[in-house]
Amino acid sequence: MFTDVGLNHYLVVSGILFGLGLFALISRKNAILILMGIELILNACNINLIAFARYKANPIDGQVMAIFVIILAVCEAAIALAIIINIYKNFSTVDVDEVNTLRE
């Protein structure tokens, strides 16, 4: 009745996540939603790394790379949230179109 989940299924899910992240990155003006789009793109990359590692002889390589991507995403999120808080403190908005000067 049910078939096994193959590499194509992982790639389809990853492609959908990447497309949603790219759409959020391009269409949104709110800095927090742009950050969420970047996180979706990084998660799509992680799904690809784990999926290819599952179908390879040495599965540890892809999982180690996925851990590095997760660590990089955490660092990126912390720095981006600090920047967003600083922008909100200076401009009272997180809309990236309204923040067009470096100094006020």
C-alpha cells in the first residue's frame, strides 16, 4: 500500500521549502520575515545534505555538514536579530524600504 520514501521525495520537499524561502526573501519588506525566508532556504539545504548522505556509502559526511549549516544558521540568526533590534531602536520600524539611510 505505502511505498518507501526515496531520494526524489526528499528533493521535492527540499525544492518546495527552497521555493517558499526564496519567495519570502523576494516579496517581503519586513526584516524578520526576510530572516525567516533565509532560514527556510538553509533548512532546504540541510534536507538535501541529509538525503544525499542517506543514499551514500558514508552517511556521516552529510550529517556533519548539516550540523555545520545549523550552527551557521544560529549564528546568522543571532547577528541578524541584533541588527534588527538596533534598526528598530533607531528608526522605530523594521520595514527595510523605510530604512534607507545609515545615519539619522
